[in-house]
Amino acid sequence: MTTETKKLFFIVVILQVLFLCMWLFSMGCYSNGSISKMMEMMESKRSRLKLGQGILDAAADLEKENAEKSKPLCPLIPNGLVGNRKVNKTPPTLEDMERNYSLIQNGQYKPKNCKSRQNVAVLIPFRDRESHLRIFLNHMHPFLMRQQLQYGIYVVEQTKELKFNRGILFNIGFKEASNDSNYDCFILHDVDLLPENDFNIYSCPADHPKHLSVAIDKLNYKLPYPTNFGGVTAVTKEQFEAINGFSNIFYGWGGEDDDLYNRVKWAKMSANQAINRTGRYSSLRHKDAVKNPNRSRILKSGKSRMWKDGLNSLKYKVIQKMYKKLYVHITVKPCENNSVCQQGS
């Protein structure tokens, strides 16, 4: 329904109300009975106005849906990509970014002139990296917009009671993002890694997960070992569910990404890698985390735990979920037993 049609509708309703008032006064509406009758008729008009607004809203939603369906698919390789680009590691203020990225609402964006081939959720496990987050958002929003993706950014922050658990935060992010929208692609992304080349497309192959961060500057742009699967990884919803997500028991640094790689193999999927020249990342400096001393022992029991430790055993409590302009901020407390909190949010 066009704007002109809406205006005409409201003008007609207002004229009807005015005509009613004039008629009632001409009939001697100063009597109590006439005033009561007028109020009843006015209430009837208000009800019709609400109904009319509901019809207008439904028509507007249908118009949006039809417009979205009529859009052509975005190209596989968008025209506006620039290739290698220097990463700006100066953290801007959130206020400046909110002014610069006016098209983003509630951490989500969709291209105007074409329909994205996938709906992408970028999941970020987080704690005590506020300046890194601002650098990340300032870099990633224009990066993803140039790729003409429909996407949402989810920052999953763990409370301080327990050691940091990267795997469980990805599981929680997957659950919470899936509650918000029909995402079909999930980018598992560390906040301290920034892609240098926008031909490194943030999409998910249908047949296998893909490791995107294959060349990081602090590692001389080389993989530390062939089966490395950490940093930034792309998985479809079906793939993540097929491996039961991450293990929930890797508290402290290390092990959860190797366990994820093993799960992919045990599910008889291949683990694809981005091309080295496009999968290059700049890293942000931070204090090294304390390594998990039990990671090797936990890894050894991975196959026997795969179907009882993951998405299907996830327990957590959502402390707060805020839809900020540039990202969705979810503060969570992982739960180690049912006496602390119930499963899910």
C-alpha cells in the first residue's frame, strides 16, 4: 500500500468523525442521551480506525515480503570487493560507529538491492576485550556489507565465576541466534582476528565446514599444524547440529577447536580450508590466556563423549540479552549442574 493511499484512508476516517459530530450537534446533542450516543459512535469509529491500522500494517508487511522476493540474488562474487586492505587497529567510539553505520539495526543488516544467498550469524565468544570489540565491529561491518550478506553479529560474554570456555559460548550463541532468526550459516569468530582480504567470503559451503583463518600474521601467515581448526570457521546449521556443536567441558585455553575438528571427521565430513592468499588475518595483541592443563586428556575421550557432550547437554543462564545497534550482546553464565540453572534460557 502506497503512502498516498494511507493518507487518503486517514483523511476519509477523519472526515467521517467530523461529519458525525456535526450531525449530532444539529440534532440537539446537549442532552445526556445524545452525548452518550455520540460517545458510543465515537468508540465505534475508534475501533474501526484500529482495525484499519491493522489492515494497513498487514498490507505493508506483505508489500515488504513481496519486494524482498522480487529482488535478484546477490552475485557470488560481489562487484564492490577491494581485495587486500590494511586493517585499522585504532578503536573508535561506539557513538562514531553508530553514526557511520546507520543502515544497521539490532546488530543486523541486509543488502538493499539484492537478496543474500545465506543468512549469516557471526558468533563471538567474549570476555574483557572491550577495545578489541570496537576495532572488530569497525572492521567487520563494512567488510560484510561489501560482501552483500544478510547477517547478524552476536557477542556472547561469559560471566567471571568460571574459567573462560570458548566452546560453550559458541554453543550458546548458536542457540540464541537461532531463536532470533532463521540463520543458515554460522561464522565462529575470535574477536582478536580481522580478515585482510574481502574476497575471503563469509559464507558456508553446503557439503563441509570451512576453516577461514588459515594465515595469521603472528604465525607468519602459516598454519601451526595441518589440522588446525581454530580462529575463524564457517559451518551451516545442519553441520553444527550433525556434530553436536562444541564440547562444553574445555574450561581454559586450548583443545576445543581440535575437538571440533575431530567431530567433523567422526561425522564423516571433510574440513575444507580457505585459500592462503585470501584467508589472511591480522591479530590484535592481548595477554596470553592460561592453558587448560587437562586439554590433552579430555581430547582423548572425545569420540566417546561426542553424542552426550555438546548442544544436547548445554546448560546455561542468560543474564542479559540486549539488541544494541551494532550487535546483539548476550551475557551468560554457563551451568555445571541442574541445581544452578535450568537447561536453556
